[in-house]
Amino acid sequence: LTGLLVLGALGTAGVWAADYTLEHSWFVGVNGDGLVTIYRGIPEEIAGISFREEHEVSDVALADLPEWKRADVRNEMKFDSLDGARSNITNLERLSRESQQSAAKIGG
């Protein structure tokens, strides 16, 4: 009986820890429409199951970012907080504007 109680407690603790991790994990990636997006959860799939939820979609298109930054977004940048992810989106918006302005100057 004691062994079952210990296993039950460990199982409950494991489920709680996994739930807490998913609720407090954030990453920035690109959605199916090519827009930079904040997701809650983890980017990895486990046993073919996705543990991500689209949280906020930005106006930044992956194609509007400088080439050197696109790989970071495609590889899904992880953050410890929603504020950290939002701060990253703000930086990506700035990079997108600068990239578009440079392209306009070159194109002329």
C-alpha cells in the first residue's frame, strides 16, 4: 500500500510539473501563414503529439526579416516568459522595418 501511495504521489507530481512547464514556456516561431507568432508550450512534438498553442500573431512576415534573422525564427526561439517573447517580437518588428527601408533604398 505504501508503494502505491508513493507511486501515486510521484505520478501526480510529474503531471503537475509537466503542466506547469507547458503553461510557463514560450517560444517565437512562424505560423502557417508565414507570420512571426508567439506560442505557449514547447516546440517539440512528443510521440507525434504537439504541445504548443498559438498565443499571439504579429504583423511581421518571416519574408520581411533580414535573411540572417529568418533562421532564428524558423528554429523557434525559446523564452522563460511572455514578456521576453513580446520583447523579441518588438525587436523583430524593428528589424523588419529596417530591412524593408534598406530594400526600398536599393530598389530605388
